[in-house]
Amino acid sequence: MQNFADHIEQKLNDKRFHKMLEEEKQMAELAVRLALARDKSGKSQQELAIEARITQQQLSRLENGARCNVNTLLKVCNALGLTLELKEA
């Protein structure tokens, strides 16, 4: 019987699984950074959502790491005074 550590090691050797895991990690980091930026601004989710012209539910999903469209992300970033930067990995 395979233990959990061996199972994870085997899964990480699967390129498709590894890519999906990295994407999820990036979404989680983005979610945390947006939530921290909102907290720093002193705005509630509802206040920021109104300013960004999205629903509070959309903002909540974004802060919880759910996938969103780029337009929603840009609206939230603009409302927080943040910019998106693309860089090579």
C-alpha cells in the first residue's frame, strides 16, 4: 500500500497535475494579496464591490481563489489602485 507522501510525489511527477497545482497556487496567492490590499484600504467587500462596479459575491469569490474573468480582476485592481504586471516565469 502506498502512503500519502509517495502518492503526492508520484502525482507531482505527472506534468499535467504539476501544471494544475501551480495554477491553483497562483490563484491562491492572488486571492490573498487582493484580500490583504482590501483590508489595508479599510474597505469592506461591499464598499469595494460598489467602487469596482461588481457584486459583493464576485469579490468574495475572487478573494476565495475562485476563477474569475480578467475584466473583474482589472476592475478590482483599479478600485484598489493596483496594477497588473506580466513577467516571464
